[in-house]
Amino acid sequence: MDTTLQDPLVGRVLDGRYRVDARIAVGGMATVYRALDTRLDRVLALKVMHPALAADGSFVERFIREAKSAARLDHPNVVQVFDQGADGSYVYLAMEYVSGCTLRDVLRERGALQPRAALDILEPVLAALGAAHRAGFVHRDMKPENVLIGDDGRVKVADFGLVRAVNTVTSTTGAVLGTVSYLAPEQIEHGTADPRVDVYACGVVLYEMLTGGKPHQGENPAQVLYQHLHEDVPPPSAAVPGLAFELDDLVAQATARTPDVRPQDAVALLALAREARAALGPDQLDAVPPQALTGEHDNADDRTSVIPRALTMPRSLPVNEPEDEDPQGRAGYAGSAGDPLDRTSRLEVPPAPGPAPRRPGRRPRRGPLTLVAAVLLVLGLGGGVWYINSGQFTKVPPLLAKTEAQARDRLRAAGLDVKGVKHAYSDTVARGTVISTDPTAGARIRSNDSVTLTVSDGPETVKVPDLQGRPLDQARDLLRKAGLEPGMVNRAFSADVDRGSVIDTDPPTGTERHAGSAIALTVSKGRPVDVPDVTGEDLDQAKSDLEDAGLKVTVVSEQVNSEFDKGQVAQQTPAGDSRAAEGDTVTLTLSKGPEMVEVPDVTGDSVGDAKKALEDAGFKVEEDRGLLGLFGDTVKKQSVRGGEKAPKGSTVTITIR
């Protein structure tokens, strides 16, 4: 049965613009749909946050951060984000629809890849990340699920949901957000992230492409995290005998456990990858690893990249929705990797290894009184430690999306008081419900302590200010001060508004809009005037006519041949009988007289031959047949004798008898 039919969003038009046609991917945080932008008539992917999560300010913040981060990265290898908005309880991103598959699909279908194919995928990924790094962003969740390969072979990086600014502190205590198999040691140990964590993840992805498996294996996330911290990534050649040393070295540099030893960003790693490729011969680049899964599309004689053949899967995936942390227990979207180590999640940092166990030996004898005293001491110390660390503390209960009254009841039941209530605007949290708490939900707090609530006042709306007659720069400043953004600028003639000033806005003055909305401006091109046609006039007369019409005049130094006499106006821009704004400049080009061309002698020729010869020379032809030439076909005379010169474009009359 088609589960798409049960989806309430399918068939609906979100925000009055996006018609949802089909559900194509489901994740823990959002669902991705194929949709049609009815305004621009284009197919796109619509990523809609689950309504249950839209009440959580941190999830919404991350969702909107993804839109803003990706929208700032104008790069051919980054999945484009077109729009972000909300419609009721639905918060969405409108993004580029990529028909193809993910790198995870390729690895699952093909196993290990040839070095040429691995580098063909790695290089555009690094180019995309390099653009992000140079723009001041860190992706933080690079993995095969976030690498999209289109049907045309183009590689794109998706999902900037965990992106952070390079200079933003992202430390965590006891937990880290990311995907276990691709986390850099410093992410695990300190929770910090700079461009080198993406470099580390790309090194792991390269290892996986070359060998078909991950460098660190474990039965649970803690084991894998421990290996990231204490074990180097092994050289790919250990799993693929005969693999070039340059590829081992590339993986080793990217996955160095010490961040300072790694390339500083993806741009630097891209340069190393290209150097490695240049050092490899065709046999090394096209060597088929033993872990490759051969199929009906393989050709042993084909020495080209494996990428096009890897795109033979019958299904078509859109922009990837990775397996985010899954607060509602969803199993992830169709086609996603089943391995929990491939999912984006919040992970507990593994504890430091304890002291080595003592070697077995003789245990010294202890008397009964000594044992009893030891037990009592342990119990006493344990009770004291419990009281100090836990007994006098509690945790702040989750209060997001609760009304103020419900939040007060929950806090009272937890033995806590309300310290105060703040109010803030929110586009996603309903009016009167809790946006956040201080301390945050789950934080340890002393019993009988107080919590500050922040309650939503609903979306912030502002009125469009009156900008008519304001210069464009001033109008933009006034919009920003009002909490709005300047949008598209259109230009039109106006008899009442000065050039460069605002005629009107869309939406009109006084309309209420959400804060941050873009307002389109129509700016005056000035008072319209009809441009007189001055071609063929003397320069002084032409200037006078144009200036009388309210226009300025400039004359180009170049002169051209034309039908007009020397010194007269041959051309003008804009052309005569068009419209321009008062004060605009009209450019005039003067004539240096007609071009004189030798007239061919066509006397005695047939009419057809004569006309062709004259027209080829640049003349117009008129026929004079009279009464005697009605049925004739021979030229008896021509108005300009053959061999003489006449202005090019002038008319030569032929007499036919």
C-alpha cells in the first residue's frame, strides 16, 4: 500500500506556494517531500520538520540554521536552499531536488571503489566543504549519507543541520552531537569543532571508499569512540594489498588524531588529494579492489571511473535527510543505512580507561573486624557522596510547549519554584506556551531552587512603514529599523516621485508582516519624456531639440558612413520615438557622409542579372519599362553610368526595352 496516500501533507499547498506531491524520505527530525513551487513552476524538495518537534526551540533553531548556512554557500557542489518558512505547525525548507542516490547507496551497491572513482567523489566534496570553511562554517556531520550523486554524475554535499560558525564555541559536557564513525577525537574529548573535524571525517570517508569498510569497528558506539581517541586509522593498503602509498599517506594526513598535524581545512586537503592523483598511474587509479562487488554493469576492460556505473540503481533519491537524533523512536527514512553507527545522534562520551587490573596473587588475610569496619566505612562514604552529589539535587523537567500554568504545576511537583517569567516572540511556538527555561530542561539544580520561564508571545508582526518619496538607501534603512528586510527593487517612470526615490511597496504601507519578511520596492526612474528622432539633423539642431525635451546630449568621437550628409546625426541611443526619464543622456553618432561605391555597368544585361549586380554592389533598383518595355527583358539604359560612383544605398533606375 502506498503510505504516501496516508500523509496529511500530500496534496496540500504549504504557505500558499508549495504544492506537496509525494513523500520521498522520512527522518527522525523531518520528512522530505517532492513538491512544486507554484510561483516559479519548478520541482523542488520540501523538508518539513515533524510538528511535534516544532515546539522545541533548539530543534527549530537548528533547522533554521541549516537554511541560513546553506543559503550563504553559493557553490555548485552544495545542495541549494531556496526558501525557509512556516505554515501553522509546519516549519519547512525549500531546497534543490537532486535526482540520484547517496554515496552510502553506492558503497552498499558497489562495495570498495577504484581509487579513481574515490577521488572523483572526494574532490567535489572537498571543494564544497572548502567553500564552507572559507565562508566561516564547519559542517560537523560529514558522512556518505550526506554526499549526493546525481543521475548526471554531479556530486553535492547536503544537510548543514549541524553547521556552526568557525569562531563559535561548541563545547559540550559528557555528550557530543554527530555520527559515531566519523567523529574527530577533539569532538569526542572536548566537544569542539573547527574545519579540521570535517577534514578528519573526509579521511574516514575516503578510507571507506577505498576499502569498503569503516576503519573503526565496534559492537556499540562507546567502543568506536574509544578507538577514535586511542587508535590511529589503519592504512587502506592493510585491507587492499597493493594500494598506492600516496593514498595511504592521504588518509593518514587527514585522520591524524592530533588536529595540528592535519591539513588546516578542506581546501588544503583538496590540494593534497590532487597531488596524490597526479602521482598515480592509470593502473594504480583503475585497480579494482578485492572488496568491490562486481555486477552486470561492470566491464573488466573499462578503465574509466566507476561513478557512472554506480548510478544504475533503479530508485531516485532527493536531497538526503540524514538520521538525526530520534526523540520519537522513528526508524529513519526509507533507504537509509540500518547501522546505528551511521546515524546522527547525541552520544555519551566514553569514560577514560580505568587502571589496569591487578595480577592475581595472594590476597593478604584480613580479620573480621577489619572487614566490618571497611564495609561500614564504604557505606558511610557512599551515603555522604550520594547526598552531596545527588540527594540535594534534582533535574529541571521538560516544559517546552507547555502553558505557563502547566509549567508551574510541573515545577511545583518537582519541588522547584518559578523565579520569573519572561516573554519573547516566536514564529514556531504557540502564544502562551514555554519557549525555553533557565536552567534548561535536564539540568541539575538544587532542590527548592527556582527556574525562569520564557513564554511565547507568538510571531512578531510589524507594519510596513510609509516609504513613498524616500530615497532608496534611506528606505532600506527604515525597513531594517522596523524589523523588515529590503527585497527586490523594481523601477518605473513616475511624474510625481523624484528619480531614485520609492514610489510604493509590496505589500503596501500599513500591512502587517512577520518580522524579517522581505518587502519589495518600486523606485522611480524619473519623469518620463518622449525622445525625439533627430537622425538626419545637423548637430546643433539635434542638441537643441533633445535639450528642449529635458534630455542631456553626448556625442561619440567615432563617425560612420550613412545616407545622411557629413556632420549630420547618423544614429542615436536611445532611438527616436522611445521613452526615457527626464535628465537621461542621449548619445549621438555623426555621419561622415554616404559611402561612395562604383556602379556596375549593366547595359545590355537581362533584367534579372542587372538587378542582382546592382543590389550586390549595395544599390536599390527601380525599373522603367514605359510602353515599349512591358514585355522586354534587356536593359537599354541606367540612370548612373557604369564605372561612375554613387552613394551606397542610393537608387539606380534601369530602362528596359
